Amino acid sequence: HPTLPSIPLFTLTGFLLAEGKAAIRLLALVLAAVGWLPGGTAVVTAVLCAFFTTFTGGSGVTLLALGALLFQTLSAENYRERFSLGLLTTCGSLGLLLPPSLPILIYSMVAGIDFNKAFKAGVLPGLLVIGLLGLHAGYIGVKHKIPRTKPSLKEMGGAFWSIKWELGIPVLILGGLATGLTDIDEGAALAAFYVLAVELLVH
């Protein structure tokens, strides 16, 4: 099938992001943006895991790349171990609903349906689950009196600047699909090449 090459290419993209320490830079950005909210770190966990699983195609890879880092962050803020482990294992599968999800891509090929429509069908449920987990995290944060950080525009700006190159990946992939300039396999190849160049030449 002509779209099959996109599967290993997206997996390669996720691997390069993990090896290039993009997770640490992305964690700093999301913590600066929402860390001051109730349960902010738990919300960060959901967003980060969803982002990485989207490209790697498997929650196991996401847990290997981010699990230890996020678990230590949650533990340092006095989240209970049972809640932290449950949140990490749950959030690891969130990205499977968001484009360019590899399971949705494979399902589209097997079922013979348009993968663009399948991607669109998964966006709303994926965002809904992330939102519900965010509300639950806020409830846990208030219930257990988890300390919050103060919002800082300077910190947000610095974190955004450090991750600015990686933030172009979804724009590159989804923009190409939306405008019709690239197919899914071409977008995957561009994303892999772009990430390789950024991690080697910039970072």
C-alpha cells in the first residue's frame, strides 16, 4: 500500500524527538504555560504523552521515553504514586486518537476508507478525553492541596523559544495534508527529515 512507508517514518520521528531531549524542552513549555493551574503537572503529563504517542504509534514507546521523567516530576509535587502510575499508563494511549495516528492509518488501509476522514473523526474524541483527564487532574490537585507555581511570562517566553523548532512538526504534517501539497507518506518523510535536521544541526 502506498501509505505504508509512513508508519516507520513516523516512528523514526518520535524516536528522534525522544533521543534529542525534545521531551524535556516541551515539558518546560507546558509547565510554564499551565503549571499554575490546579493539577497543572498532571495536565502537562496528558498533553506530553498524547503528543509523543501521536508520532511513535505506541504507548509503550511513549512510556519508555517519558515515563521516568514525568513520574519523577509528579512525585516531586506530592502526587500519590497510584494516581501518577494510572495517569501515565492512561495518557500513553491518548495520542492514538489524534492525527497522524498510526493505528488509525493502518485501520484506514485495511478497511479501505479515506484516512483524512478517519483522522478527523478521532480529533474530537481525543481532545474530549484529554479535557476530561485535565478536569480530573484539577480535582485531584485541589483535593490533595498540590502546590502550584506562579505564572511567569518570561519563563513562558524562554520555554517557547527553546522548543520553537519542534512546534513546527504538526504544522508541517497537518498543513501539507490540509492543503493537498503532500500525501501522508510524503508528510511523514518530510517530518522525519525535518526532525533529524533540527536535532543534529540545531540542538
